[in-house]
Amino acid sequence: MEKMRAMILSECAAIETKPLKLSEIDKHEIQRPNEVLLKIEACGVCHSQLHGIEGDWKDIGIPPTLPTVPGHEVVGKVVQVGDKVTKFKIGDRAGITPLLEACKECQYCKEGKEYLCESSTITGESLKGGYTEYITVTEDFATKIPDDMKPEYAAPLFCAGITAYKAVKAVEPKSHKKIGIFGIGVVGHMAVQFAKVENCDVIAFSRTQSHLDVAKRLGAIDTMTFSENQEDFLSKLKEKHGMLDAAIVFAPADIVTDTAIKAVKKGGLIVIATVGENPSFMAFEEKTIRGTLIGSTKDMEEVIKICSEKDIEVISQTFPLESANEVLKKLKDSEIEARAVLIP
């Protein structure tokens, strides 16, 4: 059996202890006629992976099994196809989102919301993850990417990109709608651009000046430093811009969610794209609070199309596969301004 290099997690532990070990495991092989084998070109390093590795999310069953190969933002080249594959040929380039597979039978799958499938398989929560050299996937859950799209540009689109796109879609964008984006990290900087494509007036909020500078450069009409002094923050916002029509929350802090809800006008819409406590809001204010999660394969195709046509910028930084522990540590210490991408 051929082998491949992989960064394996056998036990959840603090990233400082370097829990990911470089190992040789059996190279994935095509098992079913509708699968393709990808030689991985790049894998993005998502913050949620850090929570999984350190054991923060054990209570919600993540990771479901150990050992595991993390990594769920994967792009690569098709090097082998199953007998029944029609969507790809050898040499094509493709990517995989966190949704590696879904049942295709349940109500969610039939509604085109396969990412909500109860029996889905998540990339990077078994031995099929991106911190390695090869991965297999059924053709329906892989998305074609153009030949000229660089791997380090494409990889972050498959989680950060689709999350940003879907959150903007959920906020019901239209021309000159005043949308506040709370949290301008990797996902936020892409959401600013997707909202701009829809001609929304984006106001970006972050605690970090460098993130605000990026948002401004990418088309936000204004930026403001987020402050936990809610009263002060809201009065400054109202003075400058009045109430927001809508808000998207990417920052995983309950104070941010609470402030975003209070910053939106009555009858407005708040999209929450993060994990947190249930926010409180006044029913009589007729606000809508909506959750959002990655997106469908159709959404993913749309993301690739928009990024190719509209020159959406992806800020990324590349590292070798072997340095996964160090990269995750930098991420934990907020030392990475962009999306870190591992290259095998």
C-alpha cells in the first residue's frame, strides 16, 4: 500500500504541546465508482480547527473520532477518477468545503441545503482531512476551480469564502442597504467584498486597526473601532450613521452579538455566523435574527464564479505542511493577519 505524509491528531491537547504529529499513513484510494482522488495543492487553516484540536468543542462532539487528520479547506488536482465519474477528468482542479458528503435522501438534501444534512460527513473530522497529500471525495461534493486560480487563493474560498458569501446572501443585500460587518478577520474581509458586489454600504467594525484598514481598502464606506463600552459605542455609531439596516456578526463574542442587535433599526435583520449564547432581543422591535452555516455546492460554484469575475481579494500566507502546529499557535496568538495556507 502506498503511503502519504499527514499531520495526525491522536489526542486533543493545547497547541503549545504540538499535538499534531507528522506521520506516514495509507494513501487514500478510490473506493466507489463516483469518487475522484485529489493530490492536495493547498489547505487553509481555519480557526475552528484550533478549537477542535485543543478539545474546546468536545461537548458538541468535535472531533467525532480520533485519530484524525484536520483541515477542511482543500484544493487539489484530480489524479484519478472512478468509473462512473462524469463531472471531472484527470488534470482538472477542484476544491472541497467542510462538507465532504451528505446522504442526498433527507429533506435538507432534497431542498438543496445538503450542508444541514444530519448524517453528513465533515472534512477534517476523520482520516479524510486536508493536512496531508491526497484525499478522495465523491464528484458531487467537489467543485471545479479554474486552472489559473492559485492554490493559496482558492483554498480559503472553500470555508471562509463560502461562509462570507452565504452570510451576505442571508442579510438580503440590496443597493445602498446599510450593513454593519462585525469582525473583519479572514471571513469578514471577504464579506465586505461580497456585500460591495451587491452595492451595499458597508460599515466595518473590529478591535484591530489593521483589520479596519483592510476593510476600508476593500470598499467599506466607513470603519469604526469596536468597544465593549456599549452605550458609548452605540451613541458614536448613531451620531455618524444612524441605525444600521442590517448586521452580520463574525466575531465569536457574545458582547459583539448583543451590540450588533442593538445597532440595527427596528424591523432590521441580524445574521449570526458564529457560535455563542442565545442573544436577547425585544420581540416588539420586529427584528429578525438569523443563523447561517457554510453553504451548498451550488453556492460554492457561485463563489468561484464571483471571485474569478470580480477580482475578489483573498489575503493569504503560505507555510509548509510540517509547520501546522506552529501555524496554529500563531493563529491562537493572533499573529496571522491573513488566512494561513498549508502547502504539502
